[in-house]
Amino acid sequence: MLVRCWGARGNIPVSGGQTQFYGGATPCLEVRTSDQSVIICDAGTGIRQLGNALLAEKQLEYILLLTHSHDDHLDGLPFFEPLYTPDVRVTAFEHKALREKLEKMCDMAKAAEFSPQCTRSIQAAIEWKPALEYGHIAEVGNALVTSIPASHPGGCSGFKISDRGKSVVYLPDNELTFDHGASMDFSAYVKICAGADLLVHDAQFTCEEYETCRGRGHSSWRQALELAISAGVQQLALFHHDADRTDDQVSAIVKECKREAALRAPRLLCFAMREGAEIVLS
Ligand SMILES: [Zn+2]
Ligand SMILES: [Zn+2]
């Protein structure tokens, strides 16, 4: 299984020299399963570059999963070139916000209200699968996809993708230890992440920031680390970097995270996810 990051920034895309290393595009993760199925998690602005890369390699079939309806996870969709390409087949799991966005894009008059892409029509075939309810498992090629309830305002899912004994857990927006409604206890997150090869987790805040940002729907890097250690995962990728965080500041967080991990879980590999990162799980 291969995991590729096309966007790791939270809340709003950013640009400029100070964010170049980790990147400014909002969440989009590509997962290639052992049978070469392409699973796309979220349609943040990172999906634009992913779409171009998929077309360049003539890959025309994908599975699309959306965690939730916040703009930073959907805004890239009108710029996903494969949607305007004949012979492309997208299998999407039912999600109200995703369907509304796609329907607006199919309706020129409505599309004109919200996107400069309004003059183009969708040519890809879109097949809808029933919504992946919390705790449900769907088969995607050789992989199994489990939906995880996340703790986030307005509701949000995470996904665990397992394939031939390897697994990645994607929880981009998840405030651990704060209940936004449908969330689980910390122990339940530990259980579902147990032994994962890669945990991609919300780590938007520093510990100091979290003191004043509690309840906003995002975790601190230390909370993400706590989950990674408790669940005994192999690798922790800090994700959903704050829009105001410079590369140097993200790197400083990684340094601190590694220092703490070295003391408590020496085999745990910690890093911050960045655009272009490729992690092979084999
Ligand atoms: Zn987000
Ligand atoms: Zn969100």
C-alpha cells in the first residue's frame, strides 16, 4: 500500500516562501492499494495536483471518500481535472455535501455562483455507493475501509484503510478528549488505531495554543502523539497544519514530538506530513 499526500494544511490554503516545505494546499490524501485501486481521501485544494498526476499516468478510475463538509476538504473539487474528462469513473460514497457540490457543478447556472469553472461540464461517470456509516466497513478492491466517527464541529469521519496486513488511519480533523457529539472515548480511538502502520492525525495546535483553542475541533500535536503511543502505531504523521504556521515552526513541533517519542516509544517514527510525501507500507 502506498500513501501520498497532496495537501496537509488546515482551514485555508496558504502560499508563500515560509510554507513551501510542508505546502499550502488543503487536505487530500491518495492511497494506492495492493491491487492498484486509487482511493482519494478528501477534496481539499491538493486534489487539483492529484488530478493532473492521475491523468498524466492515464489512471481513470478512483474511489472518493469525504471526511466532512468543511471548505478546506471540498474546495479543490471544481479543479479536479478528471471530472471534466470522458472515460473517467469516480465511485463516491454518499455524502450530502459532496453530492450537493457535484450537483452544483453539473448545473451551469448554480455553478456560476461559486466557481470560475462554471463554463465546463462534468464528463466523468459518477457512481454513488451508500453512505459509509460510522463503524461500517466497505470493500474497495483488496482493501477494507472502515469509517470512524471523529470529534469535530458539524460532524466528521475518519477512515481506516487496511490492505494485506497493513493499515493507515486518516483522522484529519479530530479533537481528542473533547466531545463534539458523535465522537468516541479516547480508549475507542486507541482501539481502532491499534497497531496501525501509519496514523495521519490532526495536530493543528501547539500545547500552549490548545489551552485557548479548546473546543475548536482540532487536537494538539501532543494529543496526537499520546494516541500514537497508546495505540502502538509504527508511524505518526502530524497533519492539518495551522494556516499561520511557518515551515520552521512545523519543524520545531516535529523536533519536540520526536524528543518526547524517543523517551516514551523509541520505535515510533514521527514526522509532519508535507505535500509530495510518499509513504510505502510494506
Ligand atoms: Zn479541516
Ligand atoms: Zn473541519
